[in-house]
Amino acid sequence: NAGVTQTPKFRILKIGQSMTLQCTQDMNHNYMYWYRQDPGMGLKLIYYSVGAGITDKGEVPNGYNVSRSTTEDFPLRLELAAPSQTSVYFCASSSPQVAYEQYFGPGTRLTVT
Amino acid sequence: GIQVEQSPPDLILQEGANSTLRCNFSDSVNNLQWFHQNPWGQLINLFYIPSGTKQNGRLSATTVATERYSLLYISSSQTTDSGVYFCAVERWSSNTGKLIFGQGTTLQVKP
């Protein structure tokens, strides 16, 4: 199993550009999450999904959108990128069958200039 | 919302020393997890421990849910233990795995 994979690893965006961060898991987990981690800080939840077709906001959803058309994929869309979105983005997945233990991808380091 | 506080914020140890990291939370929880973020940024799940005690090698964790705290013990520390340790909780009324993270404890183990 590859676990949770994320692409790209690094990206530099100009202000106002858009992009999609990809996340895929092969553990058949129902639950998936997007977090952002600012320097020296803990992680903050952006959006989460409890299954295909079902998504909901986390703590810091503004400026982001998500979709969940399959169990495996949970892309995060940034529209009109702003410098405040410079951060490291982590995708994670979990399952009630394994007590919601969260497994994380390697992260995407995004810089908006 | 629920508050998660970790202490100490920073810790420097000599290789072979033991340490205790603390996580306090402000409300009842049904989910508590400890994570290690290595110097390359990868997050690894160490324990799922909403209550009780667990051990995994040199690491162990105890959560006293009624008193709203959890402890992570690292014994005979090694340089590979360096990194940031996060505690994360889910409040009792939620059943979606939505975790609230603390700010972390940064551990440096010197050879």
C-alpha cells in the first residue's frame, strides 16, 4: 500500500492564480481531511469528508474548495491565491473501523508571492 | 471551541535521557491521538489513546480523561526521536475524526 499520496510536493503561485492539490489514499478509508500548517504552529483543519459526495468545513475553510467524487481522491482547490495561503498542506485519511487513527500524506509546500 | 495546550513548548535532551510531554484539553473528548513530525515534515501516528495507557517500545502514553490530560513518555531517548510532538483531540459530541491540534512540543535529542 502506498498509503496517502499528495502531489505536487512543492509549488510557487503568483497572487490571484488558482491550483488544485491532489490527494489519494489506497486504504479504503471513508474519512479524509485537509489541514494546513503554518510555520511553528500546529495543524488546522480546512475541510473534511466522511464519504464520497459528502464534504464539510473545518476551522479555516475560506479561500478553499473541495470535492469527493470517489473514496480514493480528495482534491483541494485554491481559487485566487493570496499570500496568507502560503503554508504546508497535509492530507489525511481515517476509518471508524480503526478508531479514526489518522494517516498523513507527505505534504505540499505552497508559496504564494 | 475546545482548547489544547501542550507543554513544554521546547525540550532539549541528551541521548539516553527520559522525558514526559503533557497535553491538557478543555472539554470532554472521544478521540485523542499523539503524532510525531520528523525533521523532514512527515507526520506519524504514535498512539490513539482517548483513555488508559498504551506502550509501544520506548514510547508510552497515558490519558486521564476525567482530568482532561494526556502524557507521552519517551524513555532512553535517541537522536531519531527529535522533531515535534503533537497532541490532537476530537470533542465528545463529534464522530467524524475532526481533530484539534495543540501547538506541539519541539524535542531535540543531542548525541
